[in-house]
Amino acid sequence: MKKFVCHAIPFILLSALALAQGADVAPNENLVAEGIPKIPASVAEGAGRYTDYRADVFAGWHPTKREMVIETRFADTYQAHQVKFPGAARTQLTFFPDRVAGAEYAPVNGESFLFSKDVGGDEFFQLYRYDFATGNVTLLSDGKSRNVSPQWSYQGDRIAYASTRRTGNDLDIWVMNANDPSSARLVAQMEGGGWNVSDWSHDGKQILASNYVSAAETYVWRIDIKSGQKELLTPKIGAQTVFYGHPRFAKDGKGIYFTTDQDSEFQRLAYMDLASRKTRVLTPDLKWDVDEFDLSKDGRFIAFESNEDGISALRVLDTKTNKEIAGPRLPAGVVVGIKWRDHREFAFTLETASHPGDTFSFDLSTGKLERWTLGETGGLIASEFSEAHLIHWKSWDDRSISGFLYKPPSKFSGKRPVFIDIHGGPEGQERPYFLGRDNYYLNELGIAMIYPNVRGSTGYGKTFQKLDNGFLRKGSYKDINSLLDWIQRSLISMQAKS
């Protein structure tokens, strides 16, 4: 077995990989550390607390009861858990060495739930059904192919999904009887690996499928379940590439809702009439991306999340009047997984800088926001974690660049070191997520943290996203130079005064 010689391993990484022997930390037999001072075991133990946290991620509502299934971990991997009311204990339902994802109750009766799981992170996802009456878990897919985006029909009798079962590479569209894995049937052959099932029609006769080409280009298709006939709903117009996200059938089946950046810098919520193919933008005045949305059970309301300078805002739209209704006021954070229980209440996961993620519900009729889960932060006091501060600075070409600043506790006075963490991708976006182990730098070492969104980041429009393409890449480096100037000019002087 190869040994790796490391001359400058960050001590937090070393403490995570090494074994404590006596009073000091020592690397295992596969790692040789040279020129690194001895690290007391107490340091490793203290740093370890910042890695021992867990989020509670909302997965789905029970169709007839006000209870839900979430994903969290009591051991090493996230598993499906049941929560029967706000603040109730989390009851673990699945017990696998590998992570369980996408848990979703069977519509109508909720007697089972569907979930996905791979082995060892191989991403060859298999589909399973958990039966509440017996506790049995049934493998639904073939155990060999890659299977993604499973969707229950609204009647709860069938499951549509994309699978590589035919060729090993192409993701085709398949449908099976929910209680009979042998009934799996190839509905439509596709080319490429960018396909997924987005939604069923409410009459169970059609599905919407999305073809992902890139972060700037997708297509939406309508597929007839019986005949397999495919129809492209969003053809390419000229040289323009358009991204269409989260297509969903309207309750009456006459149209579809989706997000799109067609003729816009941002992803906007839109509706397409299927008879005329005319598209109507529902959020014309919103100058930020709509990241996701969900329709209420009666089709009357749409709850959606807008990514506003990296911070999530939850909004509700009345589809009859096309007017917004007041949504919940939330702390600076990121919202994901919006799902309606009925026509009044929806749930979602909220992650903030002070907490790794919890499930909340919001009642539209009463305006009541309820917290369902209380995740853990390794015994550390969550309220003492640094909050995210949105900052802006002018770059070399007078363009405004933004990022998130996290300040160390007040016990660290005077000038402090600054750690700049630049996200990769290059497409991507820093948002006020829970910092996890990075909180150690703040709380224990007094290092300020800045997470910038330099040009090329998503969330700020298509033009901004393309500003680091090809030979323009050097512009993003200059954004960091401008940030260093901002730190010297603004942050350090601010620290000197504190």
C-alpha cells in the first residue's frame, strides 16, 4: 500500500485522519507527516466537535396525516426517519451503511414510501419501497443499472423514473407498477445521460421529462405513457440557449409551470398554455433567480424560493390573481425542498450559518411558522456561531461583487487574520450555509472568514455567469485583488476600531 508524504497538512485535516496515541495525535500507517509540530490530543478532540453535527432534511408529507418523513443521521449516514408532529422524536425507519435519499410517501394512502440508495458512493442508484405494515424493504429496480428521479403517479399505483437499464449509458424513461418490480416497462428511449422525470399529469396518462445539457441549456418533453410518443415543448430558438427548471403540470392539465431564463438574465416563474404554446411570465418584476417551487394540492397557490443576493426569500403566488401573498419571514439562510401538504400548509428545510438545517412548516391561512425538528451541532451552542454578513465591493471594472463575511467572537479583539475561501465550479455560488468545521477557525482561532462570489458565479444573471469564460477568467482573479483592497480599506480598519 502506498504511503503519502505530507509536509504541510492543516491540523484539522490531520486530526480527522489520525489516531490519538497518548497525549499527542499521530497519523495512521498510510500517512507520513514531516516538519509538523506535535499536536496535542486535546486539540484534535476540540476540533472534532465542529465536525459532529447533523441536519434534518424534509423529504415528504404523509398524504392523509399531518406527519412527515425526513432524512437525518444518528450514526454515519443519513437515513429515513418519521416525525409525527412538530418537535416530536425522530423515529428511524431505514438502517443501511449507505445514505438513503429522496424518501417520499406513497400518494393516497401513505402505506409505504419510495427511496433511492447507492453502494459506497458509486452513484448507481437503486429504487426501493419501504412497507409500513411489515417494515420490509423491496428492491424495485434491477440492482445493476443507474436509476434516478423516481416520481409517484398521483394515483399512487405507478412509478416513473429514468434508467440506464437498456444500454448502460443512456437514461431512458421507464414506468412500473409500484407493487410489482417485474412490471417495469421501457416507455421511451432517450439519448445521453441528462434525462430525468419531472412530473406526472394528474390523469396518469402523461409525464414531463427534462433533458439537462448544461447549466445554461435544458429542454422539456411531454411523453405519452401508453404509446411512448415524445413531444418537445421547448424547442431551441436560433442560437439562444435557455434553461428550463422544475416543469410541473397544472392541476387541470391545460398547461405547465416551470422556471426559465428565456429573454431574461434570471430564472423566472412561468406558465405555458399547452394548446397555444404561449408562455406567460408570472414573476416579471423579480430580478433574482427562482430556484424552486411547488404547487398546492388544489393548484391555487405556488410557494417558491427566490435567491436574492445568495439569501433565500420564501414567496407565495396566487395563480388566479397572479398576486403575491405574504410568506414567512426567515433569517438569512437557504431554503430547499418546498412541498405542500394541502392547499394551506407547506414545509421546507432551512439552513443558516448558525444551524445545519431543520424542517419548518408554514400555514398560509394563519401565518404560523412551526419548527418540526431540532438538529444537533455537536454539543456546541448554535446561537454563538457567527452570522453571515452580506458584503459588496467594487471590482477593477467598477462592477459590484458580493460575498459573505463571518466575524470571530468579540473575545478576539483588534486586528485578526482573514481567511478567503473561493468556491470552485467555476459555476456555483456561496450562500449562507452552515459552516460546519470552518466554525473552528472563527470560534477557537479568531480568524475572520470571507466567502466571495466572484464573476462566473451563478445567481447573479446569465451575463455575470459568463464573465469568466475562456480568456475572461483572469477577471475573476482581479475580483480577489479588489477584495484584498476592500479588506485593507474596510475590514481591517473596522477591526482596529473594535
